[in-house]
Amino acid sequence: MNGGSINNNDTRVDGAMNWNVAATDNALYIPALEAIESVSLASNSFDAEQSAGGGAVNLTVKSGTNAIHGTLYEDHIDQHLMAYPWTADRTKPNPLYLNNQFGGTIAGPIKKDKLFYFISSDSVRYVQTTPVVAEVPTAAMKLGNLSASPTPIYNPFTGNANGTGRLPFDGNIIPVNMIDKGVQALLDTGAWPNPNQPGTGAFGLGRNYLGSGNSGQNRD
């Protein structure tokens, strides 16, 4: 706003400061949609109680009235309503995506014309299977066989301390007994899977593994 940084905007809820110190480009608290009475924006010529380098956003939350009233809502999205993620295998069903946002409000009088109540609830239930494309070493590489690479792999125990005079491994194959035990233990855990799809690039390593994992969020 006004050419200012996003970090200079000021957001207030019912006049209270809503500044997120850890991420100043975000509001600290966002009321549920059905709880918001009004939103006003001041981008210049601020009143005395407002100060911002960019813009000042003021939210007002609803309050109760003499009549009991309320709202209910739900917003639903799933994978059948969405396109494939760009990394997904389009020969298989669209990966799971389930997002429900629901809630409601209720308001009414405690003492007519004097005291009121207003209650708002907003919840999110979200889960997604996310495809991940990665680059992993081949099974041969994990056994020390780097013969597919045109770059010579040198034996570090040969030659001089400054690196000169070292001899390459025969056929670019590192003997199994020379593989570091810590590295071998890591490989034995299966933490590095083998490629499961044709890779790209000169040696077929790029984008040679397609995996997936679930992520989600429950928020109230």
C-alpha cells in the first residue's frame, strides 16, 4: 500500500494490536469469516490513533443483539474436484486431497438492551497425499559401482598428501571393503530407495524417483 513494504502494514481487531512479531507480513490472529462485522482500510491521512508505514486495516467483530440468530457453514474440497498435482502420475488415481472448513456462530441477549453474547467457531480438517520427485543413487552406485560416470574416481590412499599422483579405481568401482562403515550403515537402513522411474539427464539420475507422503492440519 502506498508503495510501502508488506511488513509495514498494521492490522487491528476491535482496536487491539494484531502484530505478528515472528512474521511481520502476517496478521497474528484472523477471526473466523462469519465473526467479522466489517473491515475498513486506511491507506493515507491516518487518524491520530493509527500509525503505519503502509496501510492500516481495522476489523470489527460482531456482537449479540436482542434477537437470537446464528449461522452454519461448511466448505468442502476433495481430489475429485481438482486437477492433478504437476508431479503426479496421471496413469494412477488423483492423490488424496481432502479439505473441510466448517463452523458457525450464535448470538443473542443475556439482558435485553444491556448485555449480549456472541460465539464463533471455525475448524479445518485437511489431509493431502503429496507427490515428491527426487534424485536418488542407483543400486549399483550404492555398491560402489560408479562405472556409468565418465569422471574418474580416485583412490584417496594413493599418491601424495596434496592430491597429486593418485590412481583411479579400476573401472570406477570402489571396493566394498573401502566404503565407509557409517555410510554403509546408512545405506543398509534403506533410507535411500532405489530409482522407480526413468531418470533424465546424461546418466538418468535426474527425477528418477517418485514418492509420496501425507501431510495435513487439524485446526480449531
